[in-house]
Amino acid sequence: MNIKNLQQGAKARIKTTGQVVEIKRVSTHGFSIVRFKTGGDYMVLNERLESAQADPVKH
């Protein structure tokens, strides 16, 4: 995910697990500090994050 798309306080999804996290801080060095719903802050590479916006439902 491009750092320009990451904003503090926004929601993002971890690509590998699908978990939705809240972005606490964004670093220009290629990683972000995220908070999980279950608690805890962790560093995650920006390339492992994607937008958490819902995809449109196709019928």
C-alpha cells in the first residue's frame, strides 16, 4: 500500500490474514504502527496493508 494512502486513525486490512486494524502511526521508512481490535500495537510493513473499504456486492 502506498504511504500516501495511509492515514493515522484510518482502518486498513492485513493482506495475509484479512484482519482489520487501526493505523496509529505511519513511518516514511516503510512500516506503520497498527492496533488490533483485540488489543496491542504492532509494526507492520506498509506493503502488507490494503484499504479496508468494502468491495461492492455483485449479484
